[in-house]
Amino acid sequence: MKSISPKSNPDFELMDQHLMDVAIELFAAYDVPIEHCPALAEEGLGRETYCMASIGYVGHGVKGVLILAATRAAAEAWTNAAGGMECDLVDTVGEFSNMLLGRLKGRLLREGIPISLATPMTVVGDGLRISVAPGASSWQFFEGPGWHLGTRLDAAFEPGFQREETLAVPAEAGDAILF
Amino acid sequence: MTARVMVIDDSMLVRRQVSAALKTPGYLVTEAVDGVDALEKLAGLADMKLIVCDVNMPRMNGIELLERLSAQGSSVPVVMLTTEGQPELIQRARSLGAKGWIVKPFKPEFLVATAAKLAPLGA
């Protein structure tokens, strides 16, 4: 697939803005307020990076990956916020990436960008870094109470990509439907 | 009286959350990590009263598991618990016999109320 860079692409900017919005909403659902932290854009999480989860996605004329990066303090805080279960912090970061992209999927469906998701892959280590094509996308960083997280949405659009007409109304996070 | 429930999710965090929510009122909870694991465990458990199942999982996803259970003629009610909210997926699950759809993150009280309706403890 011949791709064009999403840089300065209004469809990508729309997707990235929705990602920032759903990140704030997701943590608010756990009563954990986070704020967008543009000041971290230069240095990122650096050696504080403890864990990264990535999930691939594909739609009609667009494909890419979402990455969620967390410090150890963040992973511990999210586990506590989710009920304080005794479980692997890596699993927590993977599940939060899944919920993040799930919310984004709903938003994109309403915007006429239906996507399908893969399952998360999570890695843990000291000072994790990623290697991606320069300018393909950029990190967004957020600050929680005593910790930081980063999200990165990469997207490759096919030439001629267009958002679809849609009337779809997806179920929202927290909805419970009995048939 | 109690009732046995199976939670199927590749996330340990979610399995623990669901288990904690359902064990409190008295359910016995069996965990499975994906559809393949679930089918293997269900083969040895004849008293399952309810299945709580994720959609996106490796090896066998939740929709594929519904297809297998439907083909087997299973009467165990299944509630999907997922980050997905796409209407086509919900309709697909419903057509395969699913009894409910909950979008993560879930409220434990909703899950317990759903379990009480589909698999009452006193029954």
C-alpha cells in the first residue's frame, strides 16, 4: 500500500484530537484526573518509561498503531484505580491500551472512520524507546497524580482516503445492554 | 445456593475484576484466557450457569466462541464484556444467542445485576 504521511492531514488531526479526549475520559471513569502535558513533548518519559503497549488497527484506507507508554508509578496507580487487584502491571497497561483504543474506535465510527482492532502486545523494560518514521505522528503526554503517560497514534492513509457517510451510534463505555 | 460463572478474558486484570465482583454475592467463578481455553474448561464443567466473555482475544475471539457454542446447542447464557461498541458486532453477538453486551470499563453493580437476572443464586 502506497501511503502518504499523516502530517498536516486533517483526518489524522481529528483522530489525534479524539485520542486526547478519550484518554482524559478513560481515566476520569476511574476517578483519576489527568491533564495534557505538552511540556513533555521534547523529552518524553525518557528513562522513566516502564511499559509500552501497542495495538494495531485497520480501516478502509487507513491503518496504523496505537502505543500507550507508562511509568511504573502510572501502572501501579492504574492497577489500584481498577480495584487494587493483585496482577501483573504489564497486563494492566495492556488492558488500558485496549480500553483507550476501544473508546477511540467508537469516536472514529461516528466520524465515518470505521476500524478493526488487533489484540494488545505489551513490553516492559528500562528506558524503552520506539523507532518510527520521522514525522509520521507525534507523542501526546499526560500528567496524573504523581505519574505520567504517553499516547502515540500512527496512521498511514491510502491516497484518496475519505471518511464515510455514517449514521452509526456505537455503544458507549459503561453501557450495559440486555437483549 | 450458589451458581458457577465463567469469565473469559485475555486480561488478568479484567478476570480478577469480574471474579471479585461476582464472588462477593456468592458466585463460583472459573477463569479462562480465551475461547480455546474456555471450550476446554467447559467440557469438564456441566453446571455452568453464565459466561461473561470478552470479544477481542487471541486464538479464538468472543464472536467465534459464540459461533462454537451455538453450533453445540449450548443453553448457557453469554454476556459480552468488551471495549467494543460497534452496532454490527452487537447485532452479530445477539444473533448468535448472546444475552447481553457490557462496554468496559464496567460498573460491578451492573455486572452483578446482570448475573442475578440470568443466573439467579437461589435457582
